[in-house]
Amino acid sequence: MATAYGPDTLDPRRSGRGLGDRPARRHVLPAALRAPLEGRTWREFLYLMLSLPISVVLFSFAITMVSLGAGLLVTFLGIPVLAAGLAMCRGFGMLERTRARALLRADVADPAPARGRKGGLMSWVGAVLKSGVSWRHLLYALLHFPWAVFAFCVALTFQAWGWAALTYPLWHWFVPSHTGVSGIQLYGDTQHEVYLDSGVDLALTAGLGLGVVLVTPWVIRGLATVDRLMVAGLLSPSRLAERVTELESDRGVVVDTAAADLRRIERDLHDGAQARLVALAMDLGLAKEKLTDDPEAAAQMVDEAHGEVKVALQELRDLARGIHPAVLTDRGLDAALSAVASRCTVPVTVEVDLPYRPAQAIEGIAYFTVSELLQNVSKHSGATRASVDVWRTEDRLLLQVTDNGRGGADPASGSGLAGLTERLDAVDGVLVVDSPVGGPTKITAELPWRG
């Protein structure tokens, strides 16, 4: 396919950009000069400043409750006290995740609450003590305190010293020089006093402060990155739990999709081919009765029945193609997508660049994805041309359907794109829609190469 890529839309196979990337926003100032004033820098700085008092409270509470619970283990009270301490650590973890989302823009999911199978207090105590999430929250409370002290001191020192030195020429006159507060005393064999009050001294101080101010955002981002990793590693659900939840959700989507497909097939059979065959049987019965009395009328009815048979056969072929087309099984995606494109109401160019065929299930999903997208092009886009591009990148199969229509496609509006997004998500796929109002529309689907 001779897909046209303009200067602002690069071929993802050649550009190395990830799926769904957008062209970088252009700024007049370079990043190094923007960073000290960016909202991200001050949000992360606020996070580091708040971490110290919060971590002091969390650390003190964790040490107290664990020590108390461990000391009371000789009695029955130690177990519920320890469980209560772990539960409170999980409560603090909820606060930390909320703070990380708001200030660090960290995408951290909440772990599932600890619930006992049988209900009741002791069942809950057992669930909390056996939960790995609870102990990871305790570990976070113990490890985050020393890190918060270090990050607080480093971030505050860089931020305060840098801005103070940079703005020193504006406020140095306010400090009386005879007190020595505004000067630097160098002590050796002989005492010397150096006061930063000349023009050169002020310029050097401001220049040094500017250098520190420019470095500070990257120091803050490095410190915040460690916090982000600690929150994601210790306060989020385990990868196994996330995967189980995801698979349960995907299973529900697959079951619902299969049920919807079965209802669609039943409806099409009942309202289409079945109804035509019933009418055909009635027409042939009437023709049989008229065969001896009125041969010409009988011949005309047989001729009409023959036309109905052709229509019914075509409907059955379309229905079978909608279930799984034979051309896809026999010849693969290239031939199957070319057949779909030939039935589109606008000219479609197709290019399939695959080293070999993907898994059969993935191949079927790719076929129906492109088929539904081309139906949308025919019905809703108002386009005069479209293109389909299929290629493989590492272990992913990528499909891209573009058209020059009116645009404005949005999966959030509840259209067929929303259902298509759910279908792809059920097999760890992704659907990215780029459809500004006025067009053009570019829809990219990413699927695993092996299901």
C-alpha cells in the first residue's frame, strides 16, 4: 500500500516512535531553562517536603505497633494488635498513593482490601496477617523514613540555596554588612573577612545561584523517581494479583462478546435466511398446486423461488463470512483484507507486510477489526479514500486504518469503537484513535503476535 505520510505524521515502522505517540510540543526555551519554573518541579518539591512529617508519623506508628504486638505475642492480644497495626499501615498507604497520584502523577492502583473468607473479626485478622500487601506496607513505613530525611535535606538545601544566591543582588542591602552576616569569614593563620557587596561579587553569587537553580529540578526529579519507585513497588498490588484481576475482566469481556455474536448469528438466521427459506417453501407448495391447472403461473412462481434461493444463499455466505471467512483460513490476512477492501464503498489500498502468519486467533481478531473499521469508513466517515496497513514490530501485530473523512471519531461516545476497544483489550491489545474534527482519521490497533 502506498500509504502517504506527511511531514508531521511519520511511519511508526521507520520513526521508532511508540504506539499512540504525538509529535513533541515545541517550546521557545530549552528544557534546562524551563525546568526550574515548571509545575512538575514544584509539585515534586512539595511532595518531598511533605514526605518528612508524614514519614515521621508513619515510622513512629509502625515501630510502636509492631513492638507492642510482638511484645504481646506471649498473650492472645498480640495477634490482633499486630493486625491492627498492619491495617493502619495500609490506611497510611492509601494516603501515600493519593499523594503520589496528585503530586508525582504516578499511576498506582489500589490493592484489594483484606477480607476473610468466613467473615468475622478473627477471619479478618488472619487475612491481614497473611496478606503480602500488608507486610509490604509495613516495609514501606520502615524504609521510607530514612529516605525521606535524606531527600528532604537535599531538596530543601538545593532549592533554598540556589534561589537565595540567585536573588542575592536584590536583598543583600537589607542585611547590615558590619554584622558579618552578609559576608564569609575565612579563618587560617590570619583572619580575613570577605563581604559580597561589590558588583563583581554580586554577579558571581547570582551566577553560581543560577547554576544551582538550573541543576535543582533534575536533583528533585531524581529524588522523586526513587519515591515513585517505592510507592509503585511496595504500595501497589502485586503483579500476580493485577494479572489475575485483568484476566478475570478479560474473561468477562470475551464471554459477553461471544454471547453477543451468538445472538447476532441467531437473529440474522431467523430474520434473514430462515424467513426466506420458509417463504420459498410456501411458494414452491403453491407452484406445485398450480402445475397442472396453470403451468405458466407455476413456472413464474418457480422462477421467483429461484431468485429467492439465490438471495438466501448470498445471505448465508455473508453470515458464514462474518463467522470466519474461508479466504482467511486458506490464504491469510493479505487476501482476506483485500476481499474486505473490495466491498468497501470507498477506494481502499491495502498493504500487508508480515514475515509469516500470526496465531490463528490473533489473525481472526485482526481481520474483524479491520472489517469493522472499514464499515465505519463506509457508513460514517464521508471519506473519498482509505488505506489499510498491516505490519509486525517485534512481538506485536499492528494494524492501521486511515481515511480522509470528516473525523471526530471518539470511542468515549459509546460508538462501535468502544466495543472494539474492549475486544482488543481482552487479548492484551490496544486501540489508539487519532481523529480530529475535520479529519483525517487514523486508527491504530496493536495485538500480540501470539495469542
